Amino acid sequence: MPANALAILEDIPRDLVPAALARLAARALEPVAPEPTDELLTADEVARIVKADKRWVQRHARELGGVKLSRRKLRFSRRRVLRYVEARR
């Protein structure tokens, strides 16, 4: 937000300040839509997206944003994988 973005408030006529405050307060109390949750993908699902085999995905897990959930479970953020694909285009 530019430093002078709030300067417009100085132009509100004094008799409208209470109404403006009430409107701003109501806006501040409106529920904010939650961000969509990111889906976790398996190596097989990522392999289909990046058009590679599962072993390649496992070897490049760090580049793809892979997270080890246990010794045998590796998951990937769908958003991060899609960003990787976009960056490679």
C-alpha cells in the first residue's frame, strides 16, 4: 500500500466520519475466505504430472518440494510441483 493511500481519509467530511468508521468496522469483521488447502501428492501422482517415472521423482524429490513423512512415505505439494512444471516451460 502506498504511503499516501490513507491521505484520502482527510477528505471525508466531518459529519460523515462516524458512518465511515462504522462501515470500516463492519468490513473488518467480515469473514475472510480461507486459502485453499494444498493437496499432498504421492510420487506416482507427481510422476504423471511431470511425465517422468516414479524413480526420477524420488531422486529429484528435493527439487520438487518432497517431504518425508516417514522412512517410506514421501509426499509432494501440488502447488509446488505445478510451479516446478511452469518454471521448466
